[in-house]
Amino acid sequence: MTRRNRDRDAEREAIRAAATRLLAGTPFRSAAGKLTGTELIVEGGLRRDIVYGDHKDLVDEFKARASAQNFTPQVAQRMAEDNAALRDALAKSKEQLAAERERVRALVRATAELPLELAQAREELEAAQQVTRLPGALG
């Protein structure tokens, strides 16, 4: 079994580049763009055991820089804005759905009542068309 020699300098450079991208809010691999150790590992494209085993100092440095930063990365900000917009759209959709359901209930009630009203109108029309003859009419 042969072990592949790792280039620790290249790994450190990948972690530093990932940290820089995350702190700038321009990640390549990270979907969330959060300033966490997990996102650093995802962004760096390395395995967790390698990062925490041999390069823990870079993770600690990244976490310190992230906590010192007093702004939200652009990706996280965009996600928060998208989330708020989607929540608003969902609330509006729920209101529209509730209004449509109420309209459907009203239409169902009207549809149930129409045959009854039609039968009643036919009976009234039939009764009005019956003419009774008076006895002793001229004829």
C-alpha cells in the first residue's frame, strides 16, 4: 500500500485562499458562504481530517478574522434578502389561496341552491299557467 505524498504548502495555500474568498463574500464552492470552519473546509476543497489535523492553526486564524469582521458576507446578505422576499411572497400566496377557497365555498353553495330555485320557479310558472274556468261562463 503506497501513500500519496501530500503537498502541505499547497493545502495551506488552498485554505488561505478559501478564507480570503469567504471573508470577501465571494465563495466558489460554498453555497451558504457562512463564516464557519465547515464552510472553510468546503470552500477549500479539502477533507476535514486534513484541515483540522495539520492546519488547525489556519482554521483558528480564519475564525478569529471572521469574528473580528463586523459585516455580513454578500452571499449571506443576499440569501437573507431572498429569504425575506420568499417569505413575503409565501404570505401573499397564502392570503390569495384563502380568498380563492372562500370564493369556491360561495360558488359551491350557490351551485347547490340553484337547482332548488329552478324547481321552485318551474312550479310557480306551472301554477300560474293553470287557468280555472268559472262556471256559467258565456260560451
